[in-house]
Amino acid sequence: MPDLGEFEEYLKKIYDSQWLTNNGQFHQQLEKELAEYLQVPYLSLFTNGTLPLITALQALRITGEVITTPYSFVATTHALWWNGIKPVFVDVDPKTGCMDPNKIEAAITPKTTAILPVHVYGNPCDVDAIQDIADKYGLKVIYDAAHAFKVEVKGNGYQSVTGGKDDFVSILNAGDISTLSFHATKVYNTVEGGAMVMHDAKMKKRIDYLKNFGFADEVTVVGPGINSKMDELRAAWGLVNLKQVDKAIAARKHVAEEYRKALREVEGITFFDDMPNVNHNYSYFPVFVDAERYGMTRDELYFKMRAQNVWGRRYFYPLISEFSPYRGLESATRENLPEAYKMADSVICLPMHHELKDEDIQRVIDCIIK
């Protein structure tokens, strides 16, 4: 939550101006400040995190088939469905939860037009390997970066997004377009909201038209757009929250460090460590339960935690490929997605936010250890 007194000052300005939506001053200011903060050239605000995915596919005129991951929130694949595109699932890398680049080429067909990976839990995808494949086959790359706010990578191994091997640069610069979610559960939120990151002014203008019904001016519609603009109240909320997000990330890092320190020697419990050459945002802390070694299944632990009022989340479970709209796809089988199924069947995301106190962290740890 933003500072209430400071947010009220913004509200007074909105009441004085009586400008509630349609590219108001706070909307413009937030776009500018976010682009600077995130080190990206162009950014367009949206009213939630799903609409920029849908709009990105429209803007790049993606059709046919798109290679994507089943290990994500269902909005990733729903965006394809809403555009009449067939999702083709490939398996994930168990070291990160992200799309395994080694599985992509085998899934490409003459109908493939794009790749839609996800930076899962804020872990950066192997963007160089994915870009090499996209360039080889003439495919677009759209990153679902809903978890990757402020995630930065060092040049060594990430040449496609960095200016120099010793520089840390935003992972949001990878691919043709990246999309963000500013939902209330994220590291940075505008209550509901989202954004799209693009590389040039021409694409930004096209996106800004598409998110406002396709209007170029009062009497000109240049395409079949949609209404997905962010209003002034949420833009103001976002401006205040932007001032405290660094502190929130630092607090989350402390939570992650405490979890790792306490759980590292627990038999049957594993988790991700920080990746080298990455500045993480600590958006989630997933643990994976090996039932045979731990002594109970993931679901048994999950419900025991809930009985003690410790609310983890089986995130992501079930896999998108198991939901009824997609389970009939030939790529949605357990045989095709063994690593994704293994992760989905064993994951619990532990409580993770910047207001967790040490005693709260210890309660979570005690649930798992005891």
C-alpha cells in the first residue's frame, strides 16, 4: 500500500483537475518515470497485465501457432486463445522453471510465427538461446515478464539485451516486446495494472492507438483497438509506490535469505538459489517437495500449513496444459512435459512480501521443519 497521506495529495490534484482518465498528467508521468527506473526505451501503461499480452500479439500480427510454456499463470495462454492462435507447449528447464530452449526447435512447424516465454518467478529466461532460434526461423519473441519487474542481467551471457559485458541491464529489453503485471500481489503494484515495453517510438505509437480503441485522433480509427488505458487514480497510486519499491525488494531479499538459511538442510525440500549475474526482485519463493525424502506429499504439507494459518500457494498448479480448453492439444501431454509436470506436482510458494516480520518468517519455517 502506498503512503496514505502522500496518495491523498495526489487525489486532491485529481479532484482539482477533474481529469480522471484518457492520458492524464499522472499517466504520462508514470510512463516516463517507469521507463527511466526500469532502464527501458519505451513503455506503455495498461489497465491490467493480461491486456498487454493480447495487444502485443495484435501489434506484431501474430497468427497460426506460438510456442509457449505450460508452467505459468493461465493468462499467458489465454492471450493466445483470444487472438485465435494455437498454443504449442514445450517443457521447462528444472533449474529455473523457464522455457527450455533445447525443446523449441522440435516444436516449430510452418505455422509457427512467434515464441512466448515467461520469466518464471522472475528468473530470466535464456534470452540469447531463444533469440538465436527466433532469428534462425524468422520468429517474433514476446516475453511475459509479469514476474520480472526490476530484474536485471549482466552482459556476460546476455549479449542480446546488454550494451557491455560488465553492465547490468533490464531483462525487459529482451525480445520484440515484454509485458508486465502491476497486480496487487506483485513486487510493484498499481492495484490492477500492467505495461508493455517496446524498442522504438513507432511501435509505442501503434500500441497507444490500439489500447484506446484504435483512435489516432478524434475522427480517425487506424485499427480495431481495445480499451485498456490506465486511469489517473491508479497512475497516482503507482507514482507513490514507485518511491518505496527498492525498499520492498530489499526486504523481500531478506525473507528469501532467511528461508534459504533455515531450509537448506531439510531433507526433501529444494528451492532456487540466486542466478549468477542477475539482480533478482524476490517476487516469489517456491519450494519443491520430494514426498519420498520429505515424508509427506506436497499437498499434505500445503494443507498442514493452512491449518496453522500459513498460506502458501501451489503456483503453478495445475499446469495450463491440464485446463479444459488446452488439455486436448497434442503438445499438452505428460510425456511431452515431464519437467513441468514434476514442478507443478511438487511446488509450494511460501509467503513472500516486504512486510513479513522475522517472527512471521520463523512461523513458516517451523511449519516445514516440524
